[in-house]
Amino acid sequence: MMNRTIERILGSVGIAMDFLFAILGAIIILIVNSGIGWFGNSINTVEWDFISNVLYIINNLLWLPVLSCVVSFILGLIAVIKVKQNAKLAGGLFIASAAISSWLLFTGVAFQSILYLIAGLMCFIRKNEDEAGVRV
């Protein structure tokens, strides 16, 4: 068996970032949900209807990044657990996690997909000692 510490570290950092962004997104959704009724009495009805509709749309769109972070978190966690037993499976799961969370790169702060991609490629490229014919 090969030492896959680098892949585990990269995957763990990606998992931590996914968990952090999922929690942050859930908190933002709760704030938006509770803030829908804040301005109801202070502005007139026409303006309030527009603001209410915009907040409703934002609230519905905020679930997409939270769900993608949760799915990417789960796939990354399974990959980190399986990287020692089956590197090819872990590499596929890392690359799937990178694909799911790749659109978060456009935010400029979420680079966990790059970490997942590097870990996935390393799982495929690095050979085990028994595959390479090297005996320890």
C-alpha cells in the first residue's frame, strides 16, 4: 500500500471548506428568511412587493450552493475514507466533488474544487508500489 497522505490532506481541506460554506450559506438563508418581514411597514406597498419578490428569488437561489456544498462534502468525505483501500474509486469521487463544486470558483473565495481535482488526479497518476513493481 502506498502512503496517500497528500491526497488525504487536500481532501480534508476541501471537506472543511465545503462544510464551512454550507454552514455559512444556511445562516445567510436564515437571515434572508427572517429579514423578509423587516421592511413591510416602513415602505409603501408597491415597493414592498418588488423587494419581497426579489428576496423570495434570492432565497430560492441560495439553496443551490448550499446543496452543492453538502453533496461535494459527502463525496469528498467518502473519498478521503476510501483513498487508502481503493485509490481509483477515491480519485473518481474527488473529481466528481470537484465538478460539483467547480461553479463556486466564480465567487473568488471557494477553491476547494481545485484541491479536489489535484487530489483526484494524484490518485490516478501515482501508482501503488505493487503496481509499479517496486518492493519495500
